[in-house]
Amino acid sequence: MADVLVVGGGIVGLLSALNLSDRGLSVTVIDAGGQRPPASWAGGGILSPLFAWRYPDPMNRLSQDATA
């Protein structure tokens, strides 16, 4: 049995699994494969809130600083 289950075999899932494995944990990665389109096909790298007007100013500043 694995110590950690990673759902999604995209770049974030695989790098997370690699990092956890490097730390000595047993990792299992599950992925939908060709059954579902990967998240990165449309929104990879999007870190900002979708509705900026719904978030407090500190959150919006943090998001803007992260993309600079």
C-alpha cells in the first residue's frame, strides 16, 4: 500500500510524486490518461483568482506579485 496517492499525472502530479518519492515515501499516481483531457490543455499555469472582485485586496496583490 502506498503512503501517498497522487491524483493526476500532469506536470504538477508527477513532480509532486517525484519529490515525495525522493523523501522516502511510497507513491501511487493515478491518471485518467486518454479518457479525459489534461487540465493543462486549457489552463496550465493560471494562478490568479477567476473573480478578482470577490477576493480581498491582499489576495489580489499576492496574485499579481506571483505573476510579475
